[in-house]
Amino acid sequence: MAESSGEGLPRDKPNCILQPLNLPERQETPNHPVSTDQPAACSGDDSNRLLCCLLCDQTFEDTSMDRDMFLSHLLVEHKLIIADVKLIADLKRYAEHWKTRLKDKPVTEFCPVIRTNTLETDRAASEEFYLLCDHLPEDKELREELQRGRLEQILTQQQKERTDAGFSRSCLFCKLHFQGDRCELFNHMTFDHGFNVGQPDNLVYVYELLDLLQQKLEGLQCLYCEKTFKDRPTLKDHMRKKQHKKINPKNTVYDKFYIINYLELGKNWECIQAEDDTDVVSVDTDKEEEWGDWEEEGAQAVCLFCDFSAESMDKLMQHMMDAHSFDFCNIKESLELTFYQQIKLVNYIRRQVHQCICTFCQERFPARAAMLDHMTSQGHTGKVPDKSVWDQPQYFFPTYENDTLLCTLEDQESDNGYHGDAIVVAEELPVPMVPEERSVLEDLVWSRALSRTV
């Protein structure tokens, strides 16, 4: 439905929005002492594919076999041990960071020393080893930062695959071919063949997963028990009778293809599912649970007039007051806005700013910068027009689908201590006029008599 244009607006540009909008998402730069984007410490054209020793110039290929050689070299030549190597999301960048740090400072400043053969009865010579582990705050933050970087990379890859219109693949169990939407292929294999690998939206590296499964089936290998059979009919009969139309959950090769295995550092799907939430016991069950300190990570609210965003609402309100002279708290109190009126006001300002229209005088501008210059020079940022302009039902609906600011608005009545004590006046309903009062028994007898005559 087209909305009527406001005062002073050109008729050829109606005041309406015909597509869903989203606020710009910006993540604040983490206050982190380490940098994971530094260039490789090794020189040479192939440095991007090499692991550099932390304490010398020797390099190793970044492969599973050469990683063992890299760790062995650190142990034998430098007496250095890296704890929980398998939990490091990017070993190459991890090594580059510590190589840079150990250039200027001794290893003992970062690593605890482990001495062997310290007893008098020990015949072998005593040796000192250095342990690089996440007990060091810098190492822990580095590992967590690398984990977050890998998770962002995985989510980007997953989103790319989910929106890939060029997806083309045949079913693993029949000759049907699917194009465009990978969910159709997985739903077909689930409902038509009983083969379920989980929700398609929880998968990543789908092409590689399908290639692996197809390779196993072409090698006449059962996907669950991983036994090999003599021919395809025997394999098919085995998987059907034994209910083996599923992948082996104990095979860690499949962990790569599930998003859940990238969510937390050092935890796979088994660890996360094994967590027992029932152990969380309230300290005082008589008191009402407090949820005010529960804040979602990364949920940022955007300024009403510019692209500034912040997780803290106090910081955002202070920004709007300092940069735009807009005191939302003062406006809410002076106008005695209800919760729903706050929503309408926010949505009204969002829509006007999006369409480059002054929120107070309704003048339209060709760009947002020109509109903000006008509002700042005229002092219109701190003014709110008459309620008849913005207190309209159309502003119940958010201008932006991901407007976090709407989720932080508070009910004025709850703030003032009113919790259901208001007096509710019942509506006067029209009472039907009864020509003469009769008892229920008389009405029943009269209705039965009429039914018999009919």
C-alpha cells in the first residue's frame, strides 16, 4: 500500500519503502595486544606456504607430515614445546607471531621452564625444556583470535555455498540430478533414500563432503561401519538391512564439514552436546532471576543519524547527544512517551533519514550529508515534530529489519514503578432489551413446545 507523501515532498517521490532494509553491520576493533594479520616472517616467494621456526631460519612445508617435523625440530634443536597444537586454528600465523616476539626477548620471558632429571638418583644429565601454552595470557588471546578468524572464514564460505546458484550435483544413490539449491539434494536423499547427514544449513564444504561420500561408495565401502564389500548390490543390501545409511560419527574426518565443530576453541560436537545445563543452580531461588546483565556479543545498535554503532546503549546515547544534540532520554521524559510511542518515533526518524528528509521540517535533500548539515545548522536534530506527524500506525513497523535499538527501548511505566496497579475501566456494552423477564425453565418449556409444533 502506498503511503501519502509528507508536507513539502515532491509528488514524484512518495514517502514509501518498497524493499527490506538492513542497517550497516560494523564490528568494533577488538582491544587486543596481538596482531594476527602481520606479514610472514620468512622471506622468499613460497613463504605463504611455509612454517617458520620460532627461533631460527629453518622452514617447513605446511603439510601434516612436515608439521610433525616442525614440532620435532623445535623439541630437539631448541627444547621448545607447543602445547595443544591440534587446537591452534592457524599454526602458520601462530608461528609467525611468536617468531616476531622472540626476536627481541628471550624465550624464558614467555615460557615456563621444565627441568628433567633433577633427582640425585637420576643418571642422565638434567635438561631444560620450554613450554609455550595458553596459560600465558598473550598466547591464550592469540589462540582465541585465530579461532575467531577461522570461524569467520568458515561462515563466509558457508554463506557463499548457500547462495551458490550454480550448484549442480547428482544423487549418491540414484540418477536424479539437482541444480541451484543444495537443500533439494539433501532433502531428496533424506526422505527418498533414508540417508540423513543433518540440516543442510549446518554444513560447510559441501562439494568436498559429497566427493568424499561418493568416493567411499565407489570403493564399495559402507559409510557407517566402513567395511568394504565385493560388489555394489551387496553393499546396498548391507546398508539397507543394517540401517547403515548414515555416516560414522566417530570418524573425525567428517568434523570438518559441520559448523558446530568451529564454534568453541578445543570443543567438537561431542563436547558441546555432552555439556549439562542442568548443573546451573540459582544461588537464591526466592529472588526473581535477573537478566539485565545478559548482553549478546556483537549486537550493536546504530545511531539514528549516522553510521556510528556501539554495543553499549549509554555510549550510543552519549554519541547522539554530543554529535547530533539529540537527547533521547530527555525527549522520552518530557513528552511522556509510552513504549509504543518510542518505537514509532525511532521508526519515523529511521525512515526520514533513510529518505534524506529532515525529521522536523520535512524538507527533502539529495544526499544524507546535505540533510545532516541542514539539520545541524538549523538545530533540527534535537527537535521532534508534533505527535500527529509520527504517532501513526505505519511506524509500528521497523524501517530496518536488524534495528537493535528497538530491542533496547524500555517501558516508561515500568521505570516509574507502575506494575499493573492502574485502574481499568470496563467498556459499556449494549445490553439487549428483554420484553419481559422469564425463568430459564419457562424458556426451555416454551422452546420445546415450539419444536413439537413444527
